[in-house]
Amino acid sequence: FLKCEDNMYWLKRTSVNKYYKNVKLADLLKDILPSQFKINAMDVSLGTIKLVRTTVAATLLMLKDKYGLYSYFVEDTLVSGKIYEDNPNTEVVKYAINGQNKNVIKNDLKYRTKEDASIKVRMVSYQHDGTNIEVTVGDPEGQEQKLICANVTDKAALILLAQKALDRLKVEGFAGSITTFAVPFVKHGYTASLIDTEEADDTGDYYIDS
């Protein structure tokens, strides 16, 4: 069979052994990323970072798990810590989940109202000196969404940002994933227009994050 790998092929095979007393995200990525790639990274200080016998790919996973900094490629540019910046022209791909023009093989989509969404937002603001300020808003028992910002020094302002993010996340619509055919072509950052012929009110547009 044929197995295809993208830019992650190089990141999995590039070893990293580094120590930083206080490093910014962009500087870290410039230091460890193979030279053929460009970088578009959030301006944030990470503090002390120790990377021992690891790879670039594993380092990006650590940044996601520890700092909530998601990374992905747009062509040959690695975007890190900046969500939804990769589709300025809003490329839209239509998917019919049922009906005569159905082009979805299977799905685990569930429709939820704003009231159904049990979410809490943990907002962390990283400072220039490597310290951070953290607040949490929303349902204490809800699904946690960790969001990152930089250099917000006022806790009240950070709470306001977290509340606005919570309001954006508690939207009415589908949640889940779909399995489709290779055509039409789609990738991270595109918008999926989901068409439900049985429930017209459930039709809507959704950002593709994986």
C-alpha cells in the first residue's frame, strides 16, 4: 500500500537536545525547526525549557499539552499559538450528511444547544519574565478549554477575555467528526458546510481543525 507523510515526516526525524533559561516561543521554534520551514508564532515567553533526547514533533506535542499552544502547517509555514489564522479567504467545502447528494461515509456528529454545552475556559497569560496569570470561568465540571494569551497583566481583563471566549465556544450546532471521500479536497483551516436535508435548521458552517 501507499503511505503518505507531510511536513511532520521531517519533524519526527529531527532530534532536539536543548536547554533554555527563558525563551520565547518563536525563538525556540527558530532554533529547532529544520531550515526549510518558516514560522508564524505567538509572541509569548515560555520560561525555562529543557529538551532532552527528543524530536521537534515531540516538542510541539509538549507545547500543546503543557502550554496549550497548538501548532500546524500552512504550506511550509509552521503556525504556533495562533488559532484560525490559516484561512483568510474562508475556503468552504460542502458535505451532505444525508439525502440524495450524501458525500459523508460516516459521522459521530451530535447536535447541541447552548444550554447543552458544559464548558469551562482556563485562560493563561504568559508574561515577558516567564511567569503567568491564570483564570478559569464557566462550568466547574465542564469540558476544559485551555486558551493562551500574552502579557495581559490585569486579572480582571483576563477574566473578561475568558468570558468572551466562553461565549464563543458555547454555540449551537454540531460537534464531532465526519469520515468522507478524498474528493472534494479539504485540509486544516477550511470551512465545512454541513447540510442536513432531514433537519434544515441543523445546517451550518464549521471550522475544520483536524
